[in-house]
Amino acid sequence: MIQRILFLIFLFLLSCADEGPAPTTSTRTLYFPEIGSIWERATPASLGWDETKMIELDAFLTATNTRALIVLKDGKIVIEKYLGKQLVNTTADFLPTSNWYWASAGKTLTAGLVGIAQSQGRIDLNAKTSDYLDEGWSSLTDSQESKITVRHHLTMTTGLDDEVANSDCTDPGCLVYKADAGTRWAYHNAPFTILDDVIFKATDKTLNDFAKQELFDKIGMDGQYIKTGDNNVFYSTARSMARYGLLLMNRGKWDQTQIIPESYFNLMTTSSQNLNPAYGFLTWLNGKSTFMIPGSQASLNGYIAPNAPNDMIAAMGKNGQLINLSTVRGLVVVRMGDAPDTSQVPYAFQNDLWEKLNAIIIN
């Protein structure tokens, strides 16, 4: 009798194991909004989410100067909130049509554009930067400069000194040697901005024209890059930010059309070097054992966002501009707004936001 009971228990456990893992984008039905303003929705109740926790989320968003928050589940809008005014000292409310800057969250957008140009044979990740720009684009010696490739710009490992007086400046005199390319990770805006010139030289199109023709028009994004100081800053609506997040959540594929090659997407969203495993190609990665933060050479133990899904991929920008996505959970989270804290990228705020979201997204 005991043997029979144990055998029945074994069969029950075996049947549970056959249920398999959580669905991924290969088994899950995803919704992709058509170009325009129509976007299908799912209610939190229909997903079994805890709507009673929305009050706490609203209070958190208000307290952290949030302007827009969008949460997609399998492509459909479940949460969409707009708060505050379009600009300080104005009376116009922040709306779905309001534009806002992405700040450094736009780095992940540029990474996608490089991947598209690579798929067209216009950019070689292992080519020297000087193959696209004139030699002497930096103040390095010829030998030092020739070691820097496009890949080093994507991975923040150019070795250029991020402690110069103006780390945004792309003039040769501002691009100073600190270490050999590939031997030091440092969050540095200037080498990133150099990629804009690489795209222009490689494609013979302005950054806005290339982005519009090869990406925005294909997935229904609006927005444009605007020269701000030394940087090209991208501005768009929150929904356009969500469209790009949905594209990434489906591994660079919009419905049935591959926009960013999957082979490049894999490089973009896995550890690009051993110095900071939480960094891919201009993209932050959760679930890594250590991470580094801007302005520091210290390696910190633990996940960059312990409250977020382990597989989360993140675009993070100054003053809390965020695109977070989890392929395993079918989630895209977008946040726009003013500064929630004083950090250069909002990794602590991002973690706090997920604490509030986890109370709602209970399954």
C-alpha cells in the first residue's frame, strides 16, 4: 500500500513538471499597436492584479515628480498615468501627446540604430572608430586611437578619461587617454555621442533621417533628436517610448518584421565585457552578480534592481527616464519625469518603482 501511494505521488509530481516554464515571447501572443493613436488595453482586474495597491502607486508617482507611467502586458496597455504639467511654471497638463526627453535612456535607442546599420553592412562593430571619422578625432596618439573600435563605444570601454572638466565634450581636446581600450569601464557621454557621427558617416544620413526611415516609421514612433549642448537628446511621447520597449521585449521584432537583427539584439542585451557584467551595448542588465555605477570604479555586489525581474533589460536616463522590459513576464514599463533623486542614472529609484509595481502585479 505504501509503495502504491508513493507511486501515485510520483505521477502527480511528474504531471506538475510537464506544465513547463513561464511563457516567453515565442509561446505568448503579443499585441502590436497599429500606427496611430489606437492602442488596445487590458484591465488590471482581467489579469488578476491587485487594484487596491494603485493608490500607493499614485502617491509614489506624485512624490517622485513623475510625468508619465505606462505598463504594458503582452503589448497591451494596463496602466497609463499622466501627472503634473508639461513644463515648470506652465499651466498645460502633461498628456499622451506631450513630448519629454529620454536623457541617457536614449543610449539604448542609439544602440538599436547601430545594430540596424550593422545589418545593412554599413557599420562593422570591430572596425576602428577612425575608419569612419578622420584620424585625430581624439587627442590620443595614433597607436592609442587605433585601438578604439565601434564596439568599445557601445560598451563604455574606450579608455577615454571620463574625469575631464566636461565629460560631454566631443572636441579632440576633451577626449583624453586614460587607459587602453577594453581595459577600463567608465560611464562616459562623449564616446557615446561620437557614435552619432559614426552613424552619419556610415549611412550618409542624419541621425534623425536614419532613425525615422529605418525604425520610427516601421513601428509607429514619433520624436526626434535635438542638439542640446554637446549631446543629441531624443524627445518623444511616452507611448513612443513604450513602442520601442515593446520592440525590444520581442527581441528586436515588430510583429512579424525583424527591425533590429536578433543576433545583434543578443549582443546588445548580454554582458558585453567582464568589467561591468550589468552592461550590454548601451543597455543595463539586471540579474548579474555585480554591477558598476556612473562616476565610480567600484564593483558592487548584487543585482542592480533586486525588486525587478531577474531578466529585466533597462534603458536608464538622468532624472528618472526609464524603459524596463521583461521578456519572461511580458512586461514593458516606461517612466518619464523630473528628478526623483540626485543620481546620474536612476538605478535606486528604478528599484523602488518595482517595489510598488510588484504589489500590483501579483501573478
